[in-house]
Amino acid sequence: LTNYGKEQQFSSMNISKCITGSSSQLWFSTFQNEIISYNINTNTLNICDISRGIISNSVWDIIKDSRGNIWAGTDSGIAVINPFNNTLQYLSEKEGLCNNVVYKMIQRTNGEIWAGTLKGISIIRKLIY
């Protein structure tokens, strides 16, 4: 058993979800409403929150798509993080979501992203990211 805490800067974080990125990278969402990428090899943290470009500090869910992008469901829509070129793109009601509050997301084997929102399900059929 290995614990990660103060040395890795995790002791003050309340982790709500963890997903794998690359073989050396993990992604976390926290109850402090941040998205954190952690590189196991270099022991470095990168924190994404509203002050660093995320559209909302209320992060409800994170998933990784088949291309390696990280999708964050927030109360202001979906933030899509491309970890390869460090870009952010957004989807909201303006782009066609049925509601901006996105609680859960999954990617189906056909590539579609299904987003469970406060007012129904939005299906993103064509990955433009």
C-alpha cells in the first residue's frame, strides 16, 4: 500500500474522481472544484480551475475520450482539455447542449459522448476536438 499526501501536495485535496491519461499521467476532479493532472514520473501537479481557463469551478464529472482528450462536465457546460497541445474548448447550450449543467458523461464504443444534464441527455455525435 502506498499513500500520496503532503509530499505530493495531495493532503489538502478531497478527490472525487480519478481517471488515467497517459501511462504516466492521472487526472483527478476534486470537491474543491478543480481538475488536476498528476505526472507520476516527475511528481508534478497541474491544477486547472476557473482562474486558469476552465469555464466553471463546479466540476461534476471527468472522462477521457478515445483520442485522449479530457472532458469535464461543469455547471457551465463541458470543457474539453487536449493534454497533447494544452488547449481548451467548450460546449454549452449555445453549441447545442440541452442544458449547461452536465452531471455525467460516457463515451460509447461508436465514439459518441453522452452527457447527462439537468434537463435531459445531449449526444455529441461528431468529435470535433
